[in-house]
Amino acid sequence: MNNTRFATAIHILTLLAQNEQEWLTSDWIAGSVNVNPVIVRKELINLKKSGLVESRQGKEGGVKIAKNPEQINISEIYESVKNTEVLGKKNQNPNPLCSVGKDINKNLSLLFNDTDDLVLQFLKKKKLSDFSDQFR
């Protein structure tokens, strides 16, 4: 994953874990992340689809964490925003006449899948509460 989506999502959820009973606005969250609120809202959509946050509209609206931080594995956050393999993307059009090019993507797929599996197994052992507690 060659972007900041995971960092943004874990930042959002850490803020929500630190303020479990409060409804935080995307503007307030964006101030902490130091990004445009639109970016926060996009990530909140993914986090809501994954069941990690809940939201309400209106004057008293905002978002709050949907689960106890001790019940959230960091892997859940990672999977909610993951859009590529850890190692990136494969080459789109390697030369099929080349001895390496003809099989590179097949072999890279195995390597990428194994790497992703290792990352997920590692992150499953980490809880949001443990990460969040570093900021108290």
C-alpha cells in the first residue's frame, strides 16, 4: 500500500478510541490529521462499512467508535483501507517472449500473497487499544 490511507484510518480510530463517548466531527478529526475534511469523510465511509465506526447526522452529529478498542485488531483497520498488496502493483505488460517476463507476474503473485499474509497475521496480534494507549 503506497499511500497514507492506513495511517489516516488508524489516526481517526485512535482519536475515536481516546474519545469513546463523544461524537467527533470530520472537521475536528481533519484538524488533528491535518488534512482536508473530505479525505476524513472518505475514510469514515470505509470504516463505517467495516463496522468500526458509527455516525449520526445533524447539529449533534459526528462519528464515534462502534466497538470497544480492545476488540478491534489493527488488521481490521488495514483491511478496511487496503487497495493494493503490501509490495505494490505488478508490472502490467511484461514481455511474454522473455524467459523472466513470461512468468514474472505469476511468481510475483505468490510472493505478494505470502507477504500480505504475514502482514495480516502480524496485525491480527495488535489491538487498537494497545496502539491508542501510547497517547495517554
